[in-house]
Amino acid sequence: MNIKQAKQEITNTLKAYLTRDELGNYLIPSIRQRPVLLMGPPGIGKTQIMEQIAAETGVGLVAYTITHHTRQSAVGLPFIEKRTYGGQEFSVTEYTMSEILSSVYQMMERTGIREGILFLDEINCVSETLAPMMLQFLQCKTFGNQKLPEGWLIVAAGNPPEYNKSVRDFDVVTLDRVKRIDVEEDFAVWKEYARARGLHGAIISYLDIRKENFYRIETTVDGLQFATARGWEDLSEMIYAYEKLGLRVDRQVIGQYIQLPAVARDFAGYLELYYKYQKTYHVDDILRGDWPGITVLELRAAPFDEKFSVMGLMLSRLTEAARNTRRQDTLTEALHTALTEFREKLPDAEAEPLLGQLVWQRREKLKRAAEAGQLQKEARDLAQREINALEDYQRRLREEGVSGDDAMDRVRAWFREEVDRRAELGKTCGDQMDNAFRFLEETFGQGQELVIFVTEITAGQDTSWFVENFGCDAYFRHNRELLFDDTRRRIREEIAAARADETKEDGDHA
């Protein structure tokens, strides 16, 4: 299955394990709650889905790369304890608590979250001395005489032997006690994730054209060479950073992340063209609604890859504008909730300390989410922006010496600035989307390029959110036409199939 299906399967498993009966006991006894063994190629997102599951279900997450551990850190250190048996005293060897189990208990104490996921990466690459202990842990959920708390799902991830020479095979006894999920790379699923995470448009549009370069691992005379999903995502971060610094990403930089020279070389050439098309076709001018006729003629006559790249540039800009609008919308909603609470408590409290209390509450919530492993980048950024806004309101009240009902009026006015900012971002994005459609209609008419463009907007998390919440007449018009064409094509296919069946029946009767 692909990584998206694996995420859903693990989520369902977690929910099943945490379901209780009418007496409050776990419906599936702890001894029958098999650990999940997630096997798949490196760099396809096994760790990321654990973070997503924890954030979406509200459970805790403790993650370890098990190859970093020795037998002593995983099991604990031995010490001598005195015990009396039958009136005689004996020296007995016991063990301190496992560092791994201790981390689970510490997280529970810090956050108050009693249920969660213990994620052990590279499980089949443990050292020879640690391997028996890890197999025991998967089978019995214990290190020595210490047990993982109830309500915790073990997810162990590993790579198949063809990707890692140091892996160990599990015996039948162990495999018969785990819930095994095999996961494979899937570009379509990764592309959905990449758009949601805002990966660089050049990478997304390149891999749309060169899907075969998304995930490749080859053994050559020069050793192992590879391009992975993780590599593309990390490269995206570096491209953004280089662009911000005004630096050029060349083949050497790309090769540090995409460690398959042929692919790195090919993408380096594409990236140069990507930047060239951005200037040649004046993409920013197009989205502002200003393009010369020559641009239309040049793109109409261009090869398909070039057309696709230019549309990729436009989609990247639209996605960024839609994402900014969505994030501002989310911030506005969060601030509205906070200020509703502020207004309700204001009659019984001073304005500035009350805002300080709201800030403290949100900082504590942010801290707990981080400690529980539930905090993803976008949620963290939203929380920080909300805190910054509330702190700004508090500072301005203090500087202006405003209190009482006047404080609410002032805060309401400052909040209106955020609302206006949302409206401004929405209008900008809407204008850009309208201009993009007008340009493409003028350039391609009702050609396949418009079909691709509408499909990409529909598939994009941010662009589809924008259309749903702010609308876009051109999108709705083309989408209806596509739906009509699909229906008409399906009816024709059904008629053709029915006629073929009739012909077959007539032949059988003859």
C-alpha cells in the first residue's frame, strides 16, 4: 500500500486499540494489541505520518531511532539489590528503567496525556547484542521486568534488505506477533503531500514531467546512488533559503540531496529553465493581468514540457497566494475565539493582565503539544502568530494606557486590521486566479492545458480551499464543462459496450 493508506491503517489500529468496553477496559486486551511493523523504502515518509497521526488523534508520540541505542540504554543498567527469601538474605541483580520506557513515562507526566504511540525506527538494524531484547519487546512489550504502559501502540519501522545491508530478518515467532504493513513509494500521494506542505514549484512540476525520477535507488560501480522523497523535500527547503538569500542553486547543491548524478544533472537543467521561463513569460505580470500578445503566441507554439513548466510556475504562485489567504483566515478565526473570551471576562478583570493570561494559556498549550510530539510546522506557526498578535495588543494597551470598555474598542479595531488583511489577500488571490484563466483561455482555448490546470487546482489543498471559500467563476465554468465532457464520454462508452454485447448475443444465437 502507499504511505497515505498506511497512515489510515495505523490510525484505525490506534483507534481500535484505544476503544473501551462498557466497563472501561480496553476492548482488545493489551496482550492482543499487536505492534505495527511498518516496512518500506527509506525516505518515503514513515516518520512524518507518525507525527501527523499523533497531531490528528491527540495522543502522545515518543520516537526513537533504535540504532542509536545500546543494550544498556534500551534495557537499563544492572544494579545489586538485597532480597530476603526464607529468612536468608541474597544479592539479586535488577535493572534500572529503560531509557525508552522512561521517556514514555516522562512524557505522560509532563503533558498529562496517558495514551500514545511509541515509534521505533530502523528496528531491523539493531546491534547483535540488542536484537534479542528488541524481539522480546515486540513480543511482550517489556524490557526485562518493566512493561510499556497500557494505551500505547508500538509502531516499529524498518527498511527491506535490498535497501540496507545491515538489516536483520525477523523470525516467524516475532512476525506472528506483529501487524505487518508493507508500504511502497507513490508519486501521486506524495504530490498531494508536497502541495499541502508548500514544496517548491520547480520540484513538483519537474517530477510531474519526470515521474520516474521521483524515487530511484541504484547500485552502480561507484556505490549506491539514489533519489528519495526525503531528498526532494529537503532540497525544496534549501532552494527556498537560497532564493531568499539571492544565491544560485547549482548542480553541486542539488547533488548533495539528490544523490543520483543523472537525476541531479537533469533537475539542475530544468531549474535553470524554470527560472528562465519565469522571466521570459513574465509570469508575475500575467497574474497581475498584464501580458503582451507575443507571450501568448510564444507559449502557444512552445513544446508541451515548456507549457507544463509555465503552468507549474503559475500554479506555484497561485498556491502560495491561496496558502497565505488560508493561513490568515485561520489566524483570524483563532484571534476571534481568543477575543471572544477576552470580552466575556473583561468586566471582571483588567484588560492588560487578561490579555497576558490568554498569552500564557496559549504558550502552555503550545509547549504541551511540542512535548507530546503533536506539533507540526503549520500548527506551530499559527500558534506563534496568534501569541504575537495578542502580545502586540497587550503592549499597545499598556503604551496607550487604555482600560475598561475603551480597551475592548481598541482591541476590536486592531483585530479589524487582521480581518481586512484576510480580505486583501483573498482579493489578490482571486484576481490572480481570474487572470491566470483569462491568459490560458486566450492562449489555448479549450485545449488539454485547461483540463490540466483545472485538475491541478482541484487537487491542491490550498487552491481548492480558496475556490470553495472565496469562489472563482472561471474555475466553476471550466469544471462544469469537464464534468459534462466526462459524463458524455461515460455515456458513449456505455452505449458502445451495450452495442458490443448485443452484437455478441446475436452472434451466439446465430
